[in-house]
Amino acid sequence: MALPLIKLGLAAAAGYFLYNRYRRSHATGSTTNASDAVDDIELGSNPTVDEKLDAGVQETFPASDPVSISQPSETAYEAAQRRKSS
């Protein structure tokens, strides 16, 4: 009974060793420099909606933030200031 367990342990150890060696030899993750993508964003004097959308997508790289090309909504503080002044 002990011999099959020893064989199983040796096979598992060999598999673990080979897996770690393979994993270390293959690069993982993105090789893109995120600052390169953000530094090149330029919009003309009268950009189209598509150009604004493309710039918005570039600004969110590499994060997964949602793209928004519209004006931001009014915050509670801004609403209170507007009501106070009128």
C-alpha cells in the first residue's frame, strides 16, 4: 500500500516542478507600457463624437473604467451651491 502512495507523491512533485519551470519560462501579463498609450492623446479644436470616444478609451487604458464622453452630472455640493446662490 505504501509503494503506490510514494509513486503518486513522486509523480505529483515532478508535475509541480515541471509546471513551475514552464510558468517561469513564459512571460505573462501585458508588455504594453501604459504611459505610452496615455501620453499620445490629442484632440483637435472641434473633435467629433467618435474622436472623443476614441480619446476616452485611450484615457482608460489599462484600467477597466467605463468611458464617458458627456459632461459629468452635478454633484450634491454643486447643487447646494447653486440653490444657495439663486
